[in-house]
Amino acid sequence: MTDATTARNIPDRMNSRAVRIFKSWEALLLAVAITIFVVNSFASPYFLDAWNLSDATFNFTEKAMIAFAMALLIIAGEIDLSVASIIALASTAMGLAMQHGAGTPELVTIGLIVGLLCGAFNGFFVTVLGLPSIVVTIGTMSLFRGISYIILGDDSFRGYPSSFAWFGQGYIYWVFTVEMLFFVIIAVAYAVLLHKTNFGRAVYAIGNNPTGAMFSGIRVQRIKFILFLLTGLMSGIAAICLTSRLGSTRPSIASGMELEVVTMVVLGGVNILGGSGTIPGVVIAAFVMGLVTFGLGLLNVPGLVMSIFIGLLLIGVIALPRLWTMAAERRKE
Amino acid sequence: MSVIKKLVTSVALASAMFASPTMAQEDVRIALVVKALGIGFFEAANEGAQEAAAELGNVEIIYTGPTDTTAEGQIEVINALIAQQVDAIAISSNDTDALVPALKRAMQRGITVLSWDSGVAPEGRQLHLNPSSNPLIGNMIIKLAADHLPDGGEVALLSATTTSTNQNIWMEEMNKVMGNYPGIEVVATVYGDDLADKSYREATGLMQTYPDLDAIIAPTSVGIVAAAQAVVDAGKVGQVNVTGLGLPSEMAGAIESGASKSFAIWNPIDLGYSATMLAYELSQNGAEAAPGAEIPMGRMGTLTLDENNEGAMADPFVYDAGNIDEFKSIF
């Protein structure tokens, strides 16, 4: 037993900051992103075009908004699989309000409030009743979308006010869309929240050891509840953007998006078991997924093949560093 | 774990993704966008599109669509097609309204846009190609029965529900042309509510009430299968002919047993062919999509547009013992 511990290689000093960044998950991911960008530029003559790249950002902006909140939730050891259904419910609520003559400010308010309420609903069952979040949110995944189906059936809401189109179809300046602005603001906000505040430290602590965190005076359940609220809120914002972009609401809106959001978070280096992960990682993962799907789309690769690539990318990026570590350890022995 | 190694592996990983060759640029590129890939009906439409492309010569078909039948997935596909500056997009849409902003942008950038099979709201496309029209369907369902009754006879209708809009319109259109089929008498109309068991009972009841019944017309894919089964079970194959609208995959058994001599539904191959021809006419030959316009579509004749820029391709396509084997695996 003692032999094993003494045999372990203990460095006499920490790696320098530069080396650590170089060897980090984010660096690997960034290399992948840059490679994909370069390969895309060679593979298709249409890739390097400001307007085309601007269009491509729609492939990930809405998902990424939710992914940031989801990253915090997963770091804290929980998950929310109902996000896409929250979008459906929020969008349906906005559609109902629009039919009763609500203007753009009211629509936005309603979207945000429905998102928050759904988040609170999930949070209540997980933190107050102590139920596992994966079970609760699988339930609400059907529940929230089910309500949309009851209200809308085979029908759709359309005819949103033209000023409402600004969120999903508007441009701030030249090719920079309103959604990109939201994406950047939300990314910065979450990066600050997770990496620069006590709240962020508490999130990591909860994910690594909830009991330990509780005995350290962290209000575990309260923080988890806030994380569910935030995820709901982000789903509400995504619902506003998506509804505005589509200009209509159907109960099938955003179906299947929850798995893409979780994929983005995991690809971004967040440990699915909780305890570690960074916001910059998720940002790069968002770009990687957006660039891959758009690049493959330009080559008219069928969607089925595209999901195979996303799957391989996810498994590859997660497995390769692990395989290298194992190989390196074996070489040392 | 060197950085070089990381890079090399990433490059290998990424370049493996882009194995497909880039396409020739001089061809006219027409994108056939479907609801979702991997559906037999749309694969058959692609076959028709390829046929049209071969006939036209310089056309390349981009057959594409999302994995699931979602509007968001189709928008991603449309964005990629806009970026490639394809010449035309012919789409069977998952959502009448949600695709409008994306398709409008395509038209602004000079791309011809038309919808087929499942339409897009008028502001999001130049024209819509319907597989058939209500008058053509109304005429076809009675013609199918009359063709096998040269000396006239008694027929009954087995519809969906009393409030089914499509079926009611088709039966109304049928009544308008009854004068063209002398000797054919419609003795009853019953409703199976598009439920297999209720349709079966109603069909059985018809045969008991009208012992001289010659044909049952079911303009619904549920009713026609149930009626054919009822005829087989009643031992009336050869006496009562079941016809109407049905799917080849579900009706293959009824054709084989002889309970149904023929039935009709759209032909997806013709649909893909016509959509491609129309896209070519609009984008290359300067055809104008406007109310009243007549646009040629190769072997399928011409498409006449109504006030909504919609047109009907043709009569529903008739399936019988001669062609059922070819189509039963398609849809």
C-alpha cells in the first residue's frame, strides 16, 4: 500500500499557468474548432462569407443560451431535461396572449415569466421534496409539452406583431444579429457568475460534495433552486428568440433540443457527474457544434449522417484525452 | 501528450468528416427538401426528381431534409442551401408558417422557391404544387367504381366522420359529376369515423342491408382497408368491389385477394418529377408564377395556377394488380 503512494510521480512545482492553459480541455476544443473552421473553408467555397456565417450562428445561439444555465446545473450535480418543453409552453403562452392582443413588451414578459414558473416547478420537486432531478424533469418534459398540445392540438399560432420579429430576425449592426448579442451578454454573465463569485464557488462545492458543502454553511437546496430558476429563465429567453425567428408557434417547437443542449454542455468539458467544467468550454463547444452542422449542411450531408458525426465528435473528444492519459501512464511504468 | 499529437488527431477527425466531393458548379442546382429523410414516399419523390434531372440534362438534384419532421431542422437546411446559392428550392414543408421568414430570405437572394405536397403560406413561396384537386379526386373515386360496372349498379360510400372536411368535399364533388356515370346509383353513405373496427362493422352492415351491392367506395385510407377485410370475411370477393383512396403498402393484400380491383392515391414519383420540372421552368426559362399562368412540367402536362398560385398536378394515380408490387414497398 505505501509503495503505491511513494511510487506516484509528485512534481516539485506546479505547471506554469501557460502550460496549464495549453494542456486544458478548452485548448483541445479550440484546436478542434479552428481545425473545423479551416477544413470547412477548403471544403466549401461558400463557407467564408460573412452573411453565411451569420446565418450559421442561428444553429447554436438559442441552444447555447440554455446550455450556460444547464452547465451550472450539471456542475451542481443536477440536470434539467424539460428545457425544450419549457420553450414549447412559453411559446404557446405567448401565442395565446398575442391572440388576445398583447404587444411585444407583454409577450416578452410572459415568455420570461412562464420560463421562471416552469423552472420553479422543477426546482420545487427537486429541492423541497428531494426527488431526483432526472426523474422530475423527464416528467415535466412530457407535462409542459402536453399542455401545449392540449391548447394547440394540430393548430398553430401565427401573426406575431412585426416588432416582435426583432429578437429572432433582427440585426444589431451589419451581419451581427440580435441573438448573437444575447449570446455574448449571457455568456459573459454566466462566466462571471460561475468563475468570479461566491455563488459560483458554491456551485462547484455542491457538485463535488453536497454534504460537505452543506456542513460548510452553503445553502445547498436554495442554490439548486436558483439554478433551476435560471435554467427556466434561459429557456424563456430562448423561447422568445425561437418564436420570433419562426414567426409562429406549434406544439412541436424545439422538440429534441434538450439532448442537443446537454451534448453541448458535455462537449464543453463539463463533467456529467458534476463538480467541474467552465463557461469558456461551453462557448467553444457551441461554436464547434454550430460550425460542424453548418459545414456539413453546405456539403448537403444528410441530417442522419450529421447526427452520427456529432455523436462521434462527442465520444471522440471525451475519450481521446482519457486514452492518451492511459497510454502515457502505461509508458511510464 | 504533446500539442502536436492533439492537433494531428483533431485534423484527422475533422477531415474524415469532409470526405464527400464538391459538386460541379455549372449545373443548375435544384434542392428537393423533404419533411424528413428516410421516408419511402419522399425517397420515391427523389426518384422522380432524378428522372426529371436526367431528362433536362444539366440539372443536379440536391435531395435533403432534416432527421426529424421539425420546422427548425428544415430552416437549418434552408440556410445551408441559401449559403450555397442553389438555383431553386422545392420543399414539402413541416410547418406552413414557420418556414416563411427563411424562405422569404431565399427568394430575396434570387432563389426560386416552390412548395409541393405539403404547402407553405403564399408569402413564403412562388407557387404550390398540389398532388391533385378536390374535383379530380371526386371524379376519380366514382370512376374507379364505374369502370368495373359497365352495365351500372349499386354503390355505397364508406366515409370517415360526418365532419371530415376533405371527405365531405370529395363526396360533394363526386355528386356533381354523377351525371357522367349513368346507371350507377349511390344507395347509402355510412361513416366509419376513421376507426378500423367501426369501419369494418359499417361495411358489413352495408352488405347485409343491400344484398345486390356492387361496390363500396371508401375515400379514406382507414376505411378502404377495413371494407376490403369485411368483404373477404363475408365471402363476397368478386361480387363487391372495394375502391377509393388508400396506401399501396396497406392495400397490397386486398388487391391480391381480389377484394379490391383498383384504388387511387397520389404518385410520389410523379410529384417529385413535376416539382423539379416546375423549379427548372421558373428559375431557368423565365416562367412567371402568377394567377392563371400555365407552366409546363414535362410528361405531366401543364400546371394551371389559381388565385393563390396553387395548382393541381393530375388525377390521383390508379393502383391495381399490375403495379401494386412496385409501389407497396414505397409507401
